[in-house]
Amino acid sequence: MKKSQFMIMDYPGLVKYFASPNPLFLLFFVIPLFSFFLYFTLQSVMNPFLIVAGIFYWTLLEYLIHRFIYHTHFSNKIFYYFFGSFHLYHHKNMADHRILNAGFIMVFILAPFFVSPVLLITRDSGVWGSVGLGLTIGYYFYECVHYILHYKVYEKGYLNYIQKYHLYHHDRGPQKNFGNTSHFWDMIFGTYDARYRDYEIPESTKKTFITQKKVTFSHVEARS
């Protein structure tokens, strides 16, 4: 049997392990992770600066993961088949709302992995817990924002700015504007494209929003 472009198309049953239907469902995984890091945070004097540092750390990870993992066209077919299911498939099928948020495998494996260097460097579980707490808060905010940006059109404020920024990345500049909650790291690393300010969301993109008619993707293949 010939494989499809992405794993999610051949094994739709894996979606429930690698993705969540919405941020509320994701709370079932985020709350235990938050509680885990909170436990270690409370073993010492809580330092709000470390929690803020953890949130800031997440914004960097958000950028790096998006740019160097999600948007890497791996020459290795197995890697491309697997990693493409998380994001490149999303770019090709924005109306498939099953994959707007991560699932428990992504949450429970990646969060401890990204915070472990803090423990190795400081050897302080309190510091590790505080940074992990901040990272979890930043991560959940990111997941909420991503879901909201694909929900409907926003006319003003932060959501208008970040929606145009994100959807410009989708429609016009997939190698630009990798930040999902701000443009800070794009400015730092030279991937900022200010043309998003003049971007108007096309009707074809609006039709993919959650508020539009639901589409079944269990047997639909991504566009090439």
C-alpha cells in the first residue's frame, strides 16, 4: 500500500495521541504538568522572576520549534512523514481543526525535555520547578492563541495583530513570521516581515475558520 504524504493521513487514529481538539481538552494534560512543576517550586521560596524567565524561555522555544522543526523539509522520508503531520499538514489543511492543539504525548515528553537543562545547570529543583511552571504557562497561552486565531476574524487589538501576523505566515510567507504570540524573536533572528500589516485575510482562509461549516477529514488527503 502506497503511503500518503503525511502519517496523519494514513493513521488518523493517532490524532488523539498527538493532538487535542481544543485548549479546554488540553487542560487535562496541562494541569497535571502545572501541578508537577508547582510542587517543586514550593519546595523553596517562590521566585516570580524565574517564572517570568520560564515564560520568556517558552517564547524562544516556540520560535525555534516552529522554524527549525515544523518548517524543515527533511530529506529523510521517515522524518518528513512523521514531523510533517504536526505542522506542514496543518498549513495545507487549515480547515482540519483536529490538529490545532498538541496532544498528551507532545506535552508530557517535550515539556520535561526542554526544562531538564535548567536542572542540570542549577541542580536546584526549586529553580527547575519555577522555570517549568513559567514554561507551562507560556506554552498553554500559545496553544490558546493558536486555537483562537483559527476561530474567527478579529477586527482590533492584540488578536487582530497576531492573527494577521500568523495568517500572513500561512498564506504568503511560510519562511517568515514564525512567532505565534509575538514578533520578538523574528526581529532578533531576521525573519520578521512587516508586510503582514497590509495583509487582508482572503475569503478562502476565512472559510477554514472554526466558526464555519465543519469538514470531515478522516478520508481526505492533503493538497500537494
